Amino acid sequence: MNILIVDDEPLSRSELSYLLKQNITVTSVSEAEGIKDALGTLLAQKIDLIFLDISLNEENGFTLAKELKQLADPPLVIFATAYDKYALQAFDINAIDYVLKPFEQTRINQALKKANAALSNRRQLDKAGKIKTNPMTDFITLTAEEKTAVIKTKDIVSATVDNGFLTVTTNDNRTFVSHETLSWIKKQLDPQKFIQVHRSAIVCVDFIREIQPWFNHTFVLILTNDARVPVGRSFIKELKQRLNM
């Protein structure tokens, strides 16, 4: 299990990191002091579980927790904080546990046991879904402002999420905006045709015109409609395999 600790207190991060590494189910532990650092880590590597503090200097851990819902495969969240007054709010956004400081090995192990069970259940559900059903269709519908658009999936160039809004662009340069998530639309699209290239972007491989080098050894895709889509570091390997790079 790959874990990310998000806490603005170095000593607290160090203490929690030590306790986590005593558990045999933990593969790696990364640290971030704020939301920007956390998002950078999520772009660079696959994270299964986040231990998230609520008070992050001038930031709030709930902000990051809500952002995670936009990911196609979001990590689990355990809040790790000195305050017990936010527990109900934490579980309202589907946190799997709420651990209070100061941390104890027994309590951390209990939280990890919950996380491992949740991850195992998620994998089984994903496997069962792939075996039993095929949700992909020739069309998707997006509703916004009481209007529902019917879109042919073969016409979709890209789907991106920004500030809680999903934007779908088609090959005739039309755009459709709704409150659906990237996870939702990914399940509707043919994985042989579409690939996730960023935590907030999916593109159709048929509409990739060019690949250019980008910052920090990453890439940016130039699509046939001239849109530019960055490739997150953790998605580079799959992109290269799909495009025989």
C-alpha cells in the first residue's frame, strides 16, 4: 500500500511515517506539507491512501478531500488530526477513519486494517464489474441547465475536469459542461480507444496529433482540435505503451 501523509507539522509527519512503516502492509510513505505538494505527489505516483490533517496553515484538508473526488481512481482518505469536532464532516465525505493525535501504533494499525479491507473490496468490485457487465455504449448523455445533450462516444476528443465541472469536447469543436465526474465518464468509454493521461483528463488516442516534451520530463499532447493536454508523470508509462513510444 502506497501512502501519502499531508500535514504541515514536520514532527507530526515524521512520527506518523515511523508508525506506518512498522506495518508490513505498507509499501511506501510519502509526505506533503500542503495541498499543492500533495497534488504534485498524486501526479507523480500512484497513492492508495492519504492520511490527511484538517488544519494546514491557511489551507483546509477538506478542500483536498473534495478535489480527490474528481479523480478516476481516488485514494482512500483517513483524517489524522488533533481535533475531534470534525469527525461527522469527515465521514460525510466518505473518509474511512478518523485518527486523533498523538498517534499510537495500535490505533494506526487499526486504521490500516480498515484501509486494506476497503482496497481489497474495491478490487473485487472492479473485477466483478469487468466480468459481469459492460457499461460502454455508443452514446452518453450530459445534463446542464435542464438541457440534456446526447453525444456519440466516437466523436469525443477529450474529457477534462476543472473546479468540479466536467467538460467534454467533440471532433466538431463543440463542448459540453456538466457536474459529472471524470470517474463517471471513464466508465462509459471504451478503454481500447480512450486513455487517462492526467488526474483530470482523458483523451481519445485516435485524436492525438502530436506529443511534445514538457516540464520535468513529462509531455503535452496536441490533439486534432489543437487543444493541449498535459500528461501527468504517473500516466507516462501507459501512454508510451499504448502509442508504442
